[in-house]
Amino acid sequence: LDHPPAGGASVMEFHPSLDAPRAVSFAGDTLILPVVSHGNVGQLATDLLVASVTGARRVGCLDHPALLPCAGRDAFASHERDGPGGGHIALGMEVYRVGGGGGGGALCLAQQRAEVTPGSRRSFAADVAAWIAERGFAEVVVLASEPSTEAKAPGEIGGTSFQHVTASNAPDDRCVAAGIAHRKTSGGGGGGGATATADQKTRDEDDDDDHRALPPWSLMRALRAANVTAVALIATCSEGDNTEDAAAMADAVAGVLGLGVERGGVEMRPAPTDEKVTNDGSERGLSRWTIPPSWRAAYGQQPMASELFA
């Protein structure tokens, strides 16, 4: 059990896996962190990344009083101990890691499967940010999504687009180079466009008690307050079968972080050509990615024979 340091503000606890080093150091690592939001695009993208990055292994799980209980079978295993999860029971918030050797510079992926109790969003975000700062992560990439009805023009409703915001409020050069626009708003008062700051958006979101958590402004504000370098990739999309949106977000993450290209020690394993996730058997935008076994019945299997209902 990895308790917070004495006097620390975080109540987040890290529990190492039995087959992981007892003292896991995250200093200098990059953390990919999805938040529970519209269509679960961030979580689905993280599933694809964990399943597809060569050598990813579960190193432990995170626990917090605000995380609702959640348990299930290993999302990445077809057989016992097969896959990144090592055959462990899937829990509410897990941490996977690849690369880095004995030092920093590894890629970590935290998968949050459990919801947060109503009214705890801000305190949970603050404790997540405090844990990240205490463990010395070099950077956090937050994955989030919002409904297409949040779009600014009627023509944008129904499609999927990506934007980014940063804890520092400055555009991220990697995102800009990848064609992911920096999030802006019309601003108020003085006229003209103004960059949407994490603080401004958090005030708006915290005044709203609908608990939709769209997008992760409370978390971005907490990361900024903790002096953590962070960028959030936000998908504006419709809710339904969001596997294509997840693949697009995984593509965006891979492009921004250089996964499978120039990032040392982090490569993508080829996706099996026989993996399908859609009822009609098409691969759609997922051909680059390894599909976790847990997705096989996520949106229904093949249609049942009509004779069964005669």
C-alpha cells in the first residue's frame, strides 16, 4: 500500500499489483488520464492504447473515498494472465505502465472505470492532482468528451471534432502541429476572442450541479494549482457507439506523444486483422488498434435468428 507522504493533502491511495515492484516510482513519467464524460470516449481510447502499446502491464490500482465500488473480469485478457491486466480483477481505477526501465520517462495510463459520488467532483479532482504532483509525473494528458450540442455552429452538431486546453492556458505546440485547435471562447466584456482558461470554465461548471463533468475543468484547475504540466484533449461528439470516436482520440494521443514513432521504448503492436467490434463486421476506423476482448459484446453481438421469436 502506497500511502500519501506525511502531511500530504492527497487521500488517494495506490495499491501495487502483486507482481509489480513494491515501490513503483512515477517520477518523470507521462500520465494519460481519462475522465468520465460524454460517451466515455476517453475511457474507450485508453482501452485501445493499453491493449495496443507493446509491453504495457498493470502496476496497480488507485483508491479514493469518492470512487464508487466497481469490479469485473480483466478487460484485456482472453485467457488467464493473458494481456496487460495480468489476469487481475478489473477495479474502479487502474494504472498501467510501459517503458522507462528503472528510471523515469515511462508512459503510464490510468483507466477510470468507476463514477465519482455526487457532490465530490471538485474534491476528487483536487486529490487526483495532489497525488500526481506528489509522485512527480512530468506531464499529464487528460482525455475528455462533450456532446456535439455544445458546438458553436449548427453545422458542427452531429460530427466529431477535437480541441485542446492546457493548465497553463497557452497552446500546446504538439497539438497545434497535429491540427488539434486550441480551445477558445468569445469571452465577456471587452469584446474579441479570448482563450478559455481553466479557472473561468471551472467557475461556470462548479455553479452547475448537474454533475455531467463536461469537460474536465475542475481537474484542469486542480492540476494548474498543483503546478502540474497538463493538456486536455476534448472530443466533441454524439453519444451512442463511440468506438470510432475512441479510435480517433487514440490516434490524436499517439500523434501528440509520438507513440510508435519517436518516443523511446514505446511501440504499438500490430492489430490482429480478424478483430471486429461492429455488427456488420466492418473495422471502420479501428484497424490500427488492438481491440480489447471486453469490447466484443459492448454494443451487441450478431443479430439473433428471427425464428427464436416466432
